[in-house]
Amino acid sequence: NSKRFASHPCCRQAENSIWYDKLHSDQFHIRYYIGQLIGIWTLGLLAPFTARFRTVNQNPLPTEPTLQPYGINYCDSYAINHFDSNVTKKLYQIWQFHQSLHIKFTYHHIQYTVFLFLFSYVLLFSFEPIYDDKSSIHPAEIYVILSVTCMLIEEIRIFFSQDSLSLMGKCYNYFGYFFKQLCLISFILFYIGLILRFKANGYSETFQAARVFLGYDLWLWWMRSLSFITVSPFLGPHLVSIGKMLKNLAFFAIFIAVMMTAYGVASRSMAFYGTFPFTGRDIFKAILYPVYYLLYTNLSGELSGLDESTYDTTSIATHVLLAFHMLLINVLLVNLLIAMFNQSFQDVQSIQTDIWNYQQYAVVREYYDRPPLFLPFSTI
């Protein structure tokens, strides 16, 4: 019902007015796009000359005082001449430009893109250990640390500024959004990796652990960037489709894991008995890991390993077991999973417009209270 309400023309018109604020809502011409880009890249200084603002038709206020000579009027509202000066108007338009939710979103998008590229650069080319006698921190790494800290402060502000009064209500509303869950995990992994990074001395296991934590953290930050496509009416609803498919995949992962374990244990007990020690790492490497790639029909390594069996009886039995396993996994379960994926996609496609309108409502609510400019200036 909430999605249908958000799709009502009245709600759409109100959201559109709030989204552009004092900027004109008709920004689809190429020259208006260029004008906005010029205003953004000049931090709004040229926005009064390049951006398109709303035109408000108002009757001019009288410039003469209305105070009567025989009385006192405390509501003398004649226009102040110096306020209508051209300089004051341009300064006010600069302020209006930065208050637009559309511009806030663009600033945030640009800042997040710069953050991702610098974070990737740090981990790929300038992530060196810190020794006792010298420091090896690249300026890009300092910017990444500052950006993540400012984003954490901003998320804390968003969490406590929610409408819910109780802490449980705030947690339910905040973490009900999937990308907020990714955000929490990203912050945790980043600061764990950062602590290990400064704790390590030279190329040690601690430093390699820091690299692993930050590598996974960077992957999550890239995944979180998908939240920006919710403003697209063509791509935004597909995020909901992906979420439904992930739920279906999590349900089927139980069946797939059971069948993989069953085949792996049975086949290794016949063809590879006594070839690996009883340790967790060797069991995973010999039983579970090779069987996982059978999902992608990678049979060359499995077939060659089964053919090396000393006894013909064992070789034939393992090949028969492999045939039944491939029939169950790659034919039955995988096709059933594809059918469920298709059903989820069709369900979302039928209400695609309602879903996107509700996503727009969520974006408007998020950026309505956001400060203008970009991090770290918005935090200040």
C-alpha cells in the first residue's frame, strides 16, 4: 500500500518539487545538464549564471512605508531596497543551489567515486608496512581514513535523527535497508584492518591480515555503490529483484551444500582414501573445494582424478556417482533455481513503477536532512 501511495501523482509531484527545491524541475535539456555541471565543478559560484532556477511570480511589495502620521504600525512591511540588489540575489541563488537535494546527491556521488578510486589505488599500489624508524603512509591513504571517519559520523547522525523514539525502532528502521547493513559491516572491517595495519611492523602475518580485511572491505564499498542507481527508473527496481534472488539462493544453498558434501565424502572415501590428513584445511581442500566447481561444469580435474584409481570397481562406482550428482545439481536444482529467479523477476517487473517511486521517496527522505557540499566539508 505504501508503494502505491508513493506512486500517486500528487506524491510524485511533491517529491519532484522537494528533490529540485529552488532549481527548476525541467532539467532534461542538454544545456541545463551542462549548466548544472558547471555549477557543481565551480562549487556553485557560477550556478546563478548557468543553472536554471524556478521563477516565482510575486506582486512587488511597496517601497514606501505605510506608517500613518497619527499612529504606530508595528507591521510595516515595505520592501527593503538593498535586498533586491543583484549581488544579494546571486549569493542567495548560490545558497539555493547547494540546498537542492539533486545537487546534494550529485556531490555525494562524486565524493564516493573519488573515495573508491583512491581506496583502490592505496590497496593496489601504495599499501606499504610502517616500520619503527619511518612512516610510509601515502596522502591518498590519509584521505581514505578521513573519508571513512566522516562517513561514520554522518551515518551516526542519520541513525539518531530518525523519527522513531525508541532505540529498537531506530535499529529496525535503519538496518531494514540492505545497504545500511553493508555499511555497518564495511565500517567494522575497515577499522579492524586499520588497527592491524598500524599494529604490524614490517611484512608480517599481522600486516597480511590487515591487507585481507581491507581488501574485503573495499569489495563491500564497491557493492554499496550500487545504492546510487536507485535514482534510475530502469535500474533501480532491479536491485529489488537481486534481493529476492539472493533470498532464493540462500534457501537453495542448503540443498546444494548437502548434496556437495554427500558426493564429496562418498567419492573421496572410494577414490582418495588415505591421501590427505585429518585437518580442517586439508578436508576443505580435498573434499569441498573441488566439488564446488562442479556447479560450473568444470569436470576435467574431477574426471582425471577419478580415472587414476587403482581399482576398476572403484573407478566405475565413482563415475556413476558423479553422473547422478551432476544430474541432481546441474539439471534439477539449478534449473529449479533459475525458474524461481524468473518468477522473482516477473513479480518485480509487474510493479516496477511502484517500486521505483518508493525508492525515490526513500532517497528524498535520506537527502532532505543531509548537509550541503561533500565530505569532509559537510561534516564540519
